Amino acid sequence: MATAARLLGLGAAAVIVIAAAGWAITRPRALDPAATAGLSGDAVRGEWVFWASGCASCHAAPGSEDKLVLAGGQRFVTEFGTFVAPNISTDAQAGIGGWTLAQFATALTQGTSPEGRHYYPAFPYAAYRLMALQDVADLKAFMDTLPASDAPSAPHELAFPFSLRAGLGVWKALALGDEGWVMPAGTPELEHGRYIAEALAHCGECHTPRDGLGRLDTARWMAGAPNPSGQGRIPGLTPGQLDWSAEDIAYYLESGFTPGFDSAGGHMAEVVRNMARLTAEDRAAVAAYVKALPPAE
């Protein structure tokens, strides 16, 4: 009897230890406030980060002509359910106007809210975690100058079990890891193009296929993927799939026109509007990055 009780006690202790270890691995993480304590944001530089990162493409209200009012409301239909972009305007109650820089940086690089909750990876923190913290500070400085909107954020429309945020800690532990950059950068131009493509513009989030857990399959980086809405396919950018020259790619990112006189549509049209606000050197660096992509496995 004593042996059975002892075994039961050991089993309970093991369960507690395993549960504690699981919580330690999957808990929402916050960036150390010391990481941003000495940073001062530059709003002028922050505007460049804003357009390169595509913030308005998702967070401007549907059909709004003013892309700087980040009232949210756009709906993104996926196989996991429908995600609704939140209000990230300067309104202190409805938006993020009351956030500190540390909270803002934690959201972008850790995927954790000021309340200590996991964000869904429809918010591309898997890419934004590669951002330089100075750029994060600059982005916040610019966003702090934008208009406020008191439009309430609508909840996501997700079925069980995707409606449970607790499981996102497990997903982060499995999906994010420490690998960071996908492509090597052999020149300053390629490094700059990689920073825009992999971190700010998060191109891989759409152009790279995912595995059954929703993780990006880096062995097929930029090889094309099913459209999350279920309609059509997002094209691949790797050799053998995109035969454009670097000049063609740079011109497309500026104008939206393909070498075959077609034009960008869907969400890519928004990406082009963002890229057109960058410099010619920025677009050339992204084009050089695309041309340097290896064939997909």
C-alpha cells in the first residue's frame, strides 16, 4: 500500500515537473525592457519602415482611401478560420496609442500582447522578429504621428481548437526556433534585399509553402504556395518559376506591370503600392535577392 502511494506521489510529481517545463517553454515571452530602454525613434526613418513592412496593407479599414488611419477590420480567410485585422491606430483605448516602446517591440518580435497573451501568426511576427530594434523604435515614432480611430477591433472567427490561444506557445516553440535568416547574404546589396524581403516585407509568409503544423517549409523557400483563402496559388519566385530579369522585378515592384504587360492584382497590388514608396536602390536590392534564390528542393 505504501509502495503504491509512493508511486502515485512520484507520478504526480512527474506530471507537475513536465507541466512546469511545458509552461516554461511555451509561455508568452516579453522582450527585456532594457533592450529598448536607450532607443529614441526617428519618425522620418520610421515612415520608410512602415511602408516596407506593409502595415497599412492589413490594418487600414477595408476600402479606405486614407491608408494612414489604421482602424483595422480587414478579413483574412484561411483554412484555420477568418482573422480580422485589429485597430492599431493611436487611439489609447481602441488602438495601441497607450503602448510603450517595450510593449510594441514585444508584440513585433515575440508575438506577445501587453496583456501577456500569444498573438496568432497571421500577424507576421515570425518575420518581424528579425527586425533591428532601432527600426522598431523608428516605426513606433512614425506610427505615433498617425490619426486615431475609435473603431473597435472585431474578434477573430476561429473554430476549436484554433480558438485556443494557449496552443500557440507550442506552435512558437516548434516553428520559430533560432535559425533566423533563410538566405545567406554575400554582399551589402543582398543583405539589404534580404532584410526587406525576409524581415520587413515578410515575403516568405505568402510565397513559401507550409507543413501540416503551419510552419514555413524553408527547404522550399519562396517556391510558391496555395492561397490561404483557398482560391488559386501564390506563384513561386525561385529559378525555373520566375524567369524575369532583375530589372523586370524592380520595375514590377515600382509599377505593378509584368514584362508580359499584365498587372499586379489582389494583395500583391497593395505590396506594390508599398514598394513604390521605397527607393530605387531598395527595389534593386530586393530584385537581387530574388535572383539569388536557389532552386527549391
